[in-house]
Amino acid sequence: MLGRKIDKSETDFLVSTDIANTLKLQHQYSDLGPVFGTPTPPTPLEKPRTIHVNPSVIALLGLPPVSVGDTAWAELTSGAKLFPGSVPFAMKYTGHQFGSYNPDLGDGRALLLGEVEHQGQRWDLHLKGAGQTPYSRFGDGRAVLRSTIREYLAGEALTALGIRSTRALSIVASSEPVAREKMEAGAALIRVAESHIRFGHFEYLFYTRQLEAQHKLVEHVCAQFLPEVSGHPVQEQAEALLRFTVRRSAELVAGWQSVGFAHGVLNTDNMSIIGDTFDFGPYGFLDDYEPGFICNHSDHTGRYAFDAQPGVVLWNLNALAHAFSSLLDTETLKDCLGQYQPLLVDCFAERMRRKLGLALEDDGDQQLCADLLQILESGQVDFTLFFRTLSHYCGERPAASLHALVAPAQHQALDTWLSRYDQRLQKEQRSATERSHDMLRTNPKFVLRNYLAQQVIEAAEAEDYGPLETLFTLLQSPFDEHTSHEEWAAPPPESGKHLPISCSS
């Protein structure tokens, strides 16, 4: 029965002694009280089997190494069995979806198993694909292999690019059929994050006028992430938290724009209070530089298009600020939100200077960057490949490698821009070799293009997991040359661009 109380004895089962001795789950979030969610047992997947394990996240939690063939691990990470001490908890929240408030949201297919503390950091373990919860509405509570692989790879790709993101422990496949646009294979993963608290958690408590609980949530988040204000009056904590979230969100979206990442569905319930990339759905990395790129085929108005992301994140921060209006006055809220634009501009400018190999700041840098992006847009130039190629540029004429990427009609514009770039580089105080080295550690060779993800998914659906392992490895070290895998760095064929990606999972 959904929402029933879980007896602690249900977690008593035989597991690896190493895991039992290592994993000490805490429940600081669920212990906040029943208003925050509902204890809910998972519904096990049929015949679960692990198809990939993430050793770096295993180590992050201080767990012993795990092998793909470990059947006990497959059961633990699919909901068939529970980690020792786990009390699965479906979190309740609300949020604005495509601009409209929806009061009926919550963990509809995921469960917070508990928190793990290791080396001074606390990590949530969140089982996705766990079956129905009290907040599933009309959903089946399942995840499918397609979306699970996409989330698993995206977390690693963004983390390696220096952008805050949730990650995952491993992928479990199953023989269970799940109906989406077509029948697909059910799957599960354990998402790992420092926090799973969303903007929507605060909206839920505000709109339902559970203000004491909202105060408790503010104090809970500050205790973990802003200990310098923990214990201060709750209004002071709320202001510090809102400023923290505004700053983290500005840094996050600046990172997305600098690597060409489009989230695809930036509802407030998909926004992390600590500024992680959260809830991967119909995301996409740019191929050709296309500012209006829409990766979600359900986004008919382009609300969440690539170039709309900075504005919609500010919209979401305004929604969060409104939820804080029970704690903070209007002028304070405006002042907090007023940080966003200058922070975003500064963070994006710094990232783009690094992409251009500019160690020093100059007044003309933003215009230089803007003019280059205009050329990339007009010439339908591959975003990732251009900056990687530019990393090798040493002032040669003709700039054949760069010309090869740009439509002939834009060659003159590119040459004019390169002349300006050459002049700008003369102001730098380091050698071309040093600049190139730093650019090659900033501009990735490998990104998670949708056509590559689709190839990996199709192979995995045919039970060939070699491509998954290859792409996973490349994305964890995207700046390395990996000369034996050049085909994974190639731009997509025309048929591989604008693949329709849906929210269904």
C-alpha cells in the first residue's frame, strides 16, 4: 500500500559485509516531519541486472568497489532490497511548470533512501524508477533505460566540464516492459546529490501556508550549506539562502551557455536550491551554434530554448523569491534578485575569456566574443568543434582549419575577426603555447551530443554495453585527445541534428 509505514525489520537482509559496514545512512531530511513527504516502499523491478557502475561516485561515498555482475548490488540499486538502515521517502513539493503553478507535484517515481556522510560531505541517495508513490498522479513510477542512460551520462559530462550537476551510482536494467510512446525496458539508477531540495519545496510550503515548516526547511538547508548563519534569526538565514541560490543559479546558467548545454525543461520543480543541474529530461548540447535551439519537442513556444535559459532562470528565481515573501520584505527580495544579472554577465564573460585563451581582462572582450558568436550563428558552425580548433590557432594565414568549419560566405567575416583576435592576443603576457595548453583544458573535444547518446541507447537496448562504456570514459575526460576514438568527436550527420527528445521517461 502506498504511503504505509516501513518497519525497520524490512531492511534486515544479507548484503555485502563491506557495504553493511561502510554505509551509515542518515535521515535528516525525512526526520523533518510528515509534512515534507511520505515514507513509501519501492516496487522492485523484474529481474534487475547492473549494466554499468560509476567507480568515481562509488569512491565519493566511501563505498568499496562494486562489479557489474554483483547480483546483490543490482537488487540494492533497483529497490528489490534496501541498503541497511534505509527508510525510503517520497518528497513532496510543488512548482511552476511552463509558467503555471501546479500544486500536485512530488517524487512520483523516485524515493530518497537517506543521506551518506563521507569526508565531511553529505550526499543524498535517491532511487529513480522506484515505482508508484503518493505523488505519481497517473504515472507508473517507472524510468526506462533510454532516459536512465541519458541522465547517467549527462551528470558525468557536465561534472567533467566543471559545471555543478547531480550524478549517479550505477544503471540497472530489467526485463520489465514500460509503456511510453512505445514499449521500452524499465530501468533504475541511484541519483547522488548534495541536496534534492528544489525551488518547489519552498513554493509548496508557502502556497499551503505551512510557514513554520518553511522556516524549518530554511534552517535545514543553511545548517548544511551556510553554517556561518546557522542559528541566526530565520529571516537572516532566509536572506543568506536566497542570495546563495541566486549566485549559484547565475554561475550555473553561465556554465551551461559557455558549453552549449540546453536543459530543456526549466520548471521551478527542476531547479536545485544549491544550483546543481537537476532533473535531466529532453536536454541537448548544441551542434551548430543555434541560439534559439529547442531540445524539448513539447516546448512549442521556445520557453526553454537555449538562449532563453538565462531569462527563465531569473523568472524561476522570482518565483522562489515570492515564496520567501513570508520571511523577507519586498526591498530585500529585490536586492537579492538584483545580484543575478551582474553575476551572470561576469561569470559568462570569464568563461568565454577562458575559451578564447584570454588570461587578462580587456574592455573589448565582450564585443569580441559577441561578434564571434554572430559569425558562428550565421555560418552554422559547430560550437564545440570551432572552439577546440581555435585552441590550436597560432595566427596562421590562411586559417585553413577554421575556414573548413565555416560556410564560405562567412570566411571574410571570420578573417576580419581573426585579425582583431590577433591584436587582442598581443596584450597577453604568456606564450602561444601556454595559451593553447589552457584552451585545450577549457574547450572540450568530446561532448554528449544527442546523436551519440542515441547510438549508445540503441546498442544498450540490444544488450551491447560497449558503446556506453566508451562514451562514459570519454565524457569523464573530455579534454584529452583519445586519438583512437576520433569518431566520437566528429560533428553529427544532418540526420543526427535536431533529434526529437521528449519529457517521457
